[in-house]
Amino acid sequence: MALEMRSECEKCQTDLPHMAADAHICSYECTFCTPCTTEMSGVCPNCGGELVRRPTRKPKT
């Protein structure tokens, strides 16, 4: 099962394409940019889970 790879920060709507190295997710795949993750102390506001760096994915060719 692949990650959903949401394309924007849920807090500030910053674009987070699949190759973005600054995207963070929780175990439910809530998605945030690095500045918002830092502001929230690495804790997901939706589930209270840990936010970790999301892996990147190459675009489909």
C-alpha cells in the first residue's frame, strides 16, 4: 500500500509536491510543511501523533 502523498500543507496550504523534502506526515498521513511542523513541535494537531519526514517519490513517467 503506497502513501497518499497529499500535495499541500494542511495548515498553511503550501505546495508539497511528491519530491518535496520538507513534507512531514503522521501515521494517518496528515501532511504539513517543515515550518508548520516546527511551530506545532512535531505533534499532529488532528490525532496527537508524531510528525516525521515524509519520503519522496519520483514522478510517474
